[in-house]
Amino acid sequence: MITVRRATPLDAPPLAELLNEIVAAGGTTAHTRPISTGDMAQMMRTAPDRSAWHVALNRGGALRGFQYIEPSPTLPPEACDIATFVQIGQTGLGIGSALFTATAMAARALGYVWISANIRADNEGGLIYYQSRGFRDYARQADVPLANGQRVDKILMRYDI
């Protein structure tokens, strides 16, 4: 059973650990460098207005995933960006679905009309996840540089709330 709740800066240590495992595995996130607990806590504390962070916990209270939305200068004010991270080996178990239910409700309450997902074109799992939630392609960005110098294509997907 998965429980979803709002994230707090006290969640920063397990959030950073989960994200760093995904970064180390490579190939699915635009993040290319590990993040410290302090940096994660800072990201959460300084998140823009109209942001929402959620965590998914298993029955024992262990973190299994997290998701957040926030406004973006590249999007109109009625739209927000989304980011989703599920623990390696825990995909396909309903964690992302549970997170998205809470996130979509938060987005609506924050006044957003649509959500944008910016996914690496080589992240098959991410593309399938967002498509299964009802996201549809609306743009493609070619040859986008990542922080480590790698270049990837990105697919932008949209979910109308």
C-alpha cells in the first residue's frame, strides 16, 4: 500500500538519496550530478510560489518516490512543469499513479490549467508513464545540452487538467 502526502524539507535526506540513485544509474533524468541533502532542502525551501511537492511512502514509511510541480519561465502562467522520480526497481507498482492523483489535485487548486512534462527522448519508461496518465506530445527539442555535456532530444508532453 502506498501513502502520498505533501513533502517537507525534513524529507530532503531520503529525496536526495533516491534522486542520486537515479542519477547514478543514468539515462532517465536530465540531472547528471549528485545532489546533497542540503541542496535538496534548499530546492524545497526556495520553491517558487504555486509549487507543490509530494512523497510516496510504503506501508513501513520508506520513501518510494516523489513528484513536484512548479511554474516555469518557459511556460505561460496557466501551466506548470512536473518532475517525477520513483525508486529504481519500484516502477510499475502504482507509485507514480498515486503521486499524480495528488499532484493533479494540487495543480488544479493552485490555478493551473495544464501541466507540462519535459522528458528525455531516450527515457522510454518516463514517456510511457506520462502517456499512461493522459499526457500528449506537444513539442520536441533537439540536441539539448545537459550539465555533463551530453546532448539529448527532449519531448514535451501536456496534460490538460
